[in-house]
Amino acid sequence: MNAVKIGMTIEEAAECTGIGRNTMRKLVDWGKLPVLKVGRKTIIRRDTLERFMTVNEARGIRNLQDNILPKLKTQLAETTGIFKGKERKALTEQIQQTEQEIDRRLDKLPDILREDGYPDVQAFMATYREAEAVVEQYNRDLAEWERQVKQKSRPPRPPEKESVRNRLRQLQEQGRQQKPRKKSFDRGSR
């Protein structure tokens, strides 16, 4: 019987993901990857690891869209002259490959979100926007509190991380419980 393990050691998680063992340990030490300690063993839940990989997939897409692709396009625009044909061609191919990679990753995203419990991308995006607003408000409150502390005025208590975490978890559950939207079709397109 070949049962699927729900928990893995750091070494097994590193092998499963292709992330180095030391990097995996650092992620655990930094608190980026929640773990369960059993005696001297550190156990990483499979679903936690999958969620971590999903989040980083989205960050990878955003990095490609916001950083890498614009830099390549700028580099291409700045590459001018008669003797720069090969360089321009290589940059054009690199831009096309990057755009194809973005498209490939974006095509996988709806399936990843469905696996994580969201009915569709719109429900996830709505939840994400609300969560982003909660985090931004927390950051503003924290900055205001820090400013008051520096001015030596009597500040109220600092904003509580736990209440923000609870609100984010609540938003996540609400987003997962939304009904999928029906696709609308343009009547004149048939």
C-alpha cells in the first residue's frame, strides 16, 4: 500500500519542491513556512508546503510582469544602431519567451486557486483586495504609533497583529465560500 504522507521532514520537503535543504531550513527559521515540532523532528504539512509554493508562483508572475518584462522592453528600446541587429533579435526572443512564461503561469492559476478552495479568480481577487486594504490600514496604524512613540507623546497601544491575522483569515474563508459567477456571453457574437 502506497499511502500519501501528510507531513514531511525538511529533507523530504526540499527534495519534493526542488528547494535546497539549507534554504528550506532558513524558510522555517524565518517563519515563512509553519512547521510542527515532534521531539527533535521538524514536520512540514503537505498542504502548507503546497500553499507556500502557490503563493510564490503568484509572486513569480508579478515579478515577471512588473520587473523583468519592462526591463527587457526598455533594454530593447535603448538598443539602437546598425550593428545591433543580433542583440535586438535576442532581446525580442527573450521578451517573447517571458510573455509566453507569464501566459503559461496565468493559465495554471485558476486551477491552483480552485485547489485552494476559491470558486474562481474573481472571488480570490476580491478577497485579495480586501486583505490588502486590511494590511495597508495596519501598516498606517503602526507607522502612526511609531511616530507617536518617537515624539515621546503618550501613544495608545500598538496595533495588534493577532486581530489583523484573524481578520485576514475571516476574509479568506468568506472568499472561499463565494458562489462562482456565471459566465456571460455576448448575444451578438454567435
